[in-house]
Amino acid sequence: MIYDRNIANEAEIQLHKIAGAGRLLRRDGHAFYVDGDKGSDNNSGRTPRDAKKTIQGAVTAASAWDTVYVFPKTIAAGATDPSSYAETVIIPATHAGLALIGVGTGRTQGGLPQIKKGSGSTALLTVRAPGCLIANLGFNGGSSTGGGILLDDDGSTKTAFGTTITGCHFKNCVGSTATNAATGGAIQWAATGGAWQVLIKGNRFYSNVGDVVLLGTSGSVPQDVVIEDNIFSGPAASVDCNLYLAGGSGMNGVIIRNNEFTSFPAITSGTNAKPLVLTGCVGTLSGNTFACTGKTFGATANVTVPTTVLMSGNYQESGLITRTA
């Protein structure tokens, strides 16, 4: 479904969103709109015709439980990369329950509004408030080293627990080291850990050094994290590790299910060179498919899956995957 910037009736566009993407209408919040082509940060942002120009402008104008809708910028004819919002965005601790939703046409890079900063060491989107929804957005790391989304949680002045990330596209995201997923990637926890009860569902990842990364747990160990129905990065030569969840003490109660791993990572000079490093984790690994053959999963085998992570119904080209400790 394509959404017209010129729809003035907010109730109508809300109903279009609900019908087209299953979004919930928030009874206590307000809607804000972002149009990088036609908007202005001097506008109120309260209607599509009076949209903000930048995502941060709309987020700053919004409050807790509001919804920010982001229109894609116009793609030039013949372009191989979407026109992007060249900014880094912070959802502050005051904005609990904020929904940041791209008004796009699918999970492909060209069908979503894209954030791409270029050089720099700051994450494209930093979440510091609880209960936020991030949906239908593209994140292109480009030449930056800050990663895609940072769940920035110290358990005191900022928290990102209860974040849902769905329907997004992540590309070219890398941390501070270009061949080591342990230093960052497309979705990452801060070194303090925290950010419990996170859902990462139905996203598409491509050419990230790391897809989902736990940097550390100096504050608290993340718990009750669900990672499901995602397509993880290839090609192999661009990826060090799809899920590096071994930072600090790992995760407790992590559920990894029904995902597709499209390559067996093999980036040149890679530190990990495997799809999973789950050292220290407790949880389950079930119903996933891996683009490999003849691999065994275990603490010292091809893929690091400790015995505290129970395995069921995972497959590779040669059949059911077995564990070898």
C-alpha cells in the first residue's frame, strides 16, 4: 500500500496504517509526520501537509506514547541507494512508548525510509526510553562505525527495556572494528547490558559485520529477549557473526527461533567467522535454517552454542543439525 503525503485527514491515514500493517491506534498519543522532501522543522509536524523535515525534529516535538510516521524521501531515477535521512536520532528517556514507524512499501531497502549518516561513530538510532516500537525503517551504516540501533540502558537515567524492532532493513552496519562483530553491528546493546524484554522480529539484514550484538553486561544481564522470523546477513565475505550474544555474561532467557541464516560468515581476517556465538547464554535455539552443510553446533565446534541453550529442529543443507560439545 502506498501512502499519499497529501492526505490531510489524520484519522484516514491512521486507518490506512492499521489496515495495511496491523498497527494499533494509540488512544492516548498524538501523531507526528516526517517528510524529508517537503517538510520543515519549523512546521508543527501534526499533519502530513505540515510535516517535519527531520526525524529528530519530530521525535523532539513528540512526547511519551506518541507516534512518529516517516515518509521515504524521493529516490532519483537510476539510483542504487535510496535518498536518505542523513542524521542520527535519539529517543530520549522521557519518551516512553514512542512508536517510530516508516510509511514504506515493504522490507526491501528501496521500499523504506532510510537513515544513513555517512562517517561517524554514533549509532543511527539510539533508544533510551522503555516500550518503544521501531518499525518499517531502513538503516544503512555506510562508512560509519556506530552501528544501526543502540539499546542504551543504564537502569537508572535511561532504559530501553521492552523495545520492539520489526519490519526493518539493516545494511552495512559495523562497530568500531571492521572485522569483529563483538564491537557492534546492526542492533546492539550498550556495554552496560540491560534492555530486558526486547523483541526483534521480521527484519531483513544484509552485509552487516554483526547483525545482533551484545556488547557487555556491566549493568545487568539482558533477559527475556526474543529473536524470531528474521533473515540474517550474507554474503559470507561481508559478515563476521550474525548473532554475537557473548558480550559480558551473555543473555538469560533468549529465544532464537524460525530465523534464516543466509551464509556461513567468512569475512577476511574475521574474529569469529560463525553465525552464532552464544557463550554465557541461557535459552533455546529452535526451528532455524542455516546455509551450510556438514556443520556441528557446540561450545567448541563450528558454532558456539553452549549446553545451556537447548536446541530443537534446526536444519542445514545436509539435514538436522546436531550438537557436538
